[in-house]
Amino acid sequence: MDNLDNLMQGFADVVAPMNLLLALIGVVIGTAVGVLPGIGPAMTVALLLPVTYGMEPVQAFIMFAGIFYGGMYGGSTTSILLNTPGESSSVVTAIEGNRMAKSGRAAQALATAAIGSFVAGTIGTLLLVLVTPFVVDFAVGLGAPDYFALMLLSFIAVTSVLGASRIRGVISLLLGLTIGLVGIDAVSGQQRLTLGIPQLADGIDVVVVAVGIFAVGEAMWVAAHLRRKPAEIIPVGTPWMGRQDFKRSWKPWLRGTALGFPFGALPAGGAEIPTFLSYATEKRLTRHPEEFGKGAIEGVAGPEAANNASAAGTLVPMLAIGLPTNATAAVMLAAFQSYGIQPGPLLFEREASLVWVLIASLFVGNLLLLLLNLPLAPAWAKLLQIPRPYLYAGILFFASMGAYAVNAQPLDLFLLLLLGLLGFGMRRFGLPVLPLIVGVILGPRAELQGRRSLQLSGGELSGLVGGPVSYAVYTTIVLVLAWPLVRRFVVRPLRERSA
């Protein structure tokens, strides 16, 4: 009951005229940037993160909630109209959505994506309200060894489970951990990797890293590979759905939500697996199998709902434990840290009003998103016609302004360029970006919890194992690492014998 009262108080704060305007602005600019080609939700949030500087935390996170869901929705527009997904979780939407657009059903594809996003986002945010307090109660009882084990699981998950290559994932993680080491050692007071530069004594700001790797790196990469002329956009009117379209979409919306939220809430979460599972499920359950591959509306409705439900699910471990499970959550964690707020079990005690305002803002932003995007879809489609040189020059300009606003020191611009080149190189050689960001954010915290565990045990390695939670986590880590060997030497021979 207390949680419901807190949520109602959060709504009371959000619906104040100024705060409602900020939510509306967040949704508009989040969608406007997210709809641009090659720009996924993580890059949208990273690019617009500095926009909230100078605001009070409550107002900043009200706008941030709108940016978060606006960026999530924007990717579906480029997937459907351009066949250019902004991130891997939007790939499935492009499969059927672009086929629908080419066959003259772009309006229906955009409508089922928008309404599916609203349904999944609303249900996912409601589940966030119900689930997060229980996760917080569980997390309060965790000790330093348990937290160290959970962070180690996050490192293993983002490198082994989500990436196409484990080696590339590990390389990316090591790069992130190295960047996280820059600064003064909290225990010994010694400077590490500062190269004698005083400004690096406090470390490299996470916002500069996020904007450099995502915004600058992606802008350099996309600008180097796309044509200079505007892409050919499929004409679209105001999105609408007939009765038959609704009949074929509402069950995929609910099934996609049911698949997406749990995967997002897992420490090894992400939207890629549930979107593909949703597509496979709808393909199996549909009464119109002949339309799949040619523009089936179920193939847009289910995966898009799974994608947005997963986005809501990622906020559970991020708020309750401080563990980001995807790139967007990692950038949001950086936003909290930029205000001196540390997500985790104590967040709901120390910053309760801020958390419930954020959650209420997600509901409001999701509703505004639906009300805006159905009539404004033709306008978003025109944004896709911006010439590439102007588009990416603008992205680099705003990224530079945002990075400079963090500390107002020229060194950050130099670091932004270096990190942008690093992000460009990572894309060139196929290194995933998420492990690097997770390494930068969680690396110092994992070091702190690991050292604390060893100090409590007098330096004994047994101190890293604290109780049932850490035992369960280490068992999971062993299973994750051993699974490829088991699949190769046990599962595959058994299948060959049975065949």
C-alpha cells in the first residue's frame, strides 16, 4: 500500500504544468533523435543526457523518462520505413515491418508498433512497480561478497551470452575496466593511469565515455558508410488500424510483453533474445503463415512489444541492485551517477521521491508517446530525409557541447575525440560496445566490493564467497562458461547418434 501511495505522490509531482511540459519535451526530442537512421535508444539517451544538466534531479528524470521511451519508439520507425534498425533488438521489427511498408501498409505497421509499444511499456512499468520493492528487500540482505559475485556475473553475461564472439566481448570489457581504473585509488590514494594530468585524478566522467563511444563513434561509423544523398523514404500517412489488424495484433502484444519483461529483468538480460522468441512464437501460432516473410502484422506487433517490455524490465536490476543489463540502462545509470545518486537497495530509502517520480514519469511519457506519434508519424518520416552531412555534423556538434558542459574543461573534448575514435575502431573490428560501458561503470564498484570482501576475511580468497547467493551466482557463472564445451562434446555427439 505504501508503494501505491508513493506512486500516487509521484503522479502528483509529474502532472504539475512545468513537469508535464518537460515530459512532453523529452518525448518529442527522444523520438526525433531516435527516429534518425543508425541511432538506437542507447545513443539517443547518451546524446541527450547533457540536455538535462542544470536541472533539478526531479525535473531531469521526468524529461529523461520521456527521452528513454521516445528513443525506444523511434527505432521502429527507421526499421519499418528504411529497413535500417538502430540496434540489434529492432532487427526483427524490420523483417516484417519493411515488407509491410513496401506493400503499401506502412500506416498499419507504424500503428501496431506504436500501440504495441504503449501496451508493453504500460504493463512493463506496472510490473516494475510490483517487482522492484521485492528485489530491493532481497538486495538489502546482500553483503560485499554477494555484490562482487553479481557484478562478476554481469561481466560474464555481457561478454559471453549477448555477444557473437566471446573473445571480442572480453577485449571490450577489458578496455572498459582499464578506462574505469583511471584516477585515484580509493584505498591507497595512488594515482593510476593519469599520465601526470591533474584533471584525470578524478577519473574520466562516465557521461564523456558514453557520449564518446555511442554518439561520436556511431556518428563517425555511419557517416563513413552511408550515402550522402537522403535515403528513399516510403510514403506514409497517419497510422491507423482496421478491426482485422487489431484482432491479429492484441494477442502478439500481450505475448511479446510476457516474453520481454522477464528477460530484461535478468542480470544477463537484453531485448535480442525475447524479440527473436516473440517472432518465432508468432510465426508458429499465426493463422496466416503464408504472410510471414511478406509482411505479417503479427511479426511487427509481437517483437516490438517484447522490445519495449524488455526496456521496462531492465530498470528492475538497475534501480534495485545498480546492475545495468543493456547499453541503455548503462547510460541511465551514468545519469544517476552524474547527480551523485547511486542506484541500489538504499536508493528507495534515500531518494524515494525521485524514484517514484521517475516511475510515474514512465507511465505519463508512455501515454504522451502514443498520443503524439500516431498523428505525427508523417513528420518523423520527413526527418529521415535530412542530408547525411548535416545530420552527423549536428550530432557531433551537440555531443561536443554536451561533453564540455560536464566539467567545462577543454581536456574533455580531447578525451571525447579519443573515445569517439575508439568507438569507431570497435565497430570496425566488430567489438561490442556494451561490455566496455558496463566495465567502465561497474569496474570500480566491483573492485571496491572485492577489496572489502578480502579485507573482512584478512586477505583469504574464501572471503569472496559470502553465502547462498554468492554460491548460486558462482554456480551460474561456471555453467555459463562451461556450456559451450558441454554443447560441443556432449550435446552434439548425442544428437548425431540419435540422428
